[in-house]
Amino acid sequence: MADIMVNDKTWGTYKLDSTFQIPAKDTFAFPIELMVKNSYLISGAMKVVGGKLLPYKLKGTIKGSYKKITAEVPFEHSGQFSDKDIKF
């Protein structure tokens, strides 16, 4: 589960409802659909179009298993969107 924050506002919470097997030392993209309030989307878009950076943060936990051992590991990732990241 992860909280998705953009421009210091929680845009949503993501919870994966499936189990995936990811090979060791591999990367994987999780499918995500996010419903966002129009006011958040418009204010974020205006900031980016105005040449400013739009900060984002993903914060949550990842639950993993190996054989009979299961662990829940916290994670946090943050960055910034710019106008170059927006595709229409």
C-alpha cells in the first residue's frame, strides 16, 4: 500500500490487489489508476505549465515473501515533475 502525494496533498492511496513474482535484481512497473480531484489536477498542471516543478512523494510498505518468510518493508520515494514529464 502506498500514499501518493503531489504538491504536498494526498492525491490517493494505492493498494495492489494481486500477487506478483518479481525475479531478484529485476525492476517492475506496477499498474496504477488514480482518481484525482479536478482542483488538485488543475492547480498542479498550472504550476507545471508556469515553469515550476511539481513535487511528488510515494510512501508506503511492500510485503514480500521468500519461501516461508514474509516481511513488510517500508519505502519512500520522492521527486519532481517538470513540463518535460507531461505528455498529452
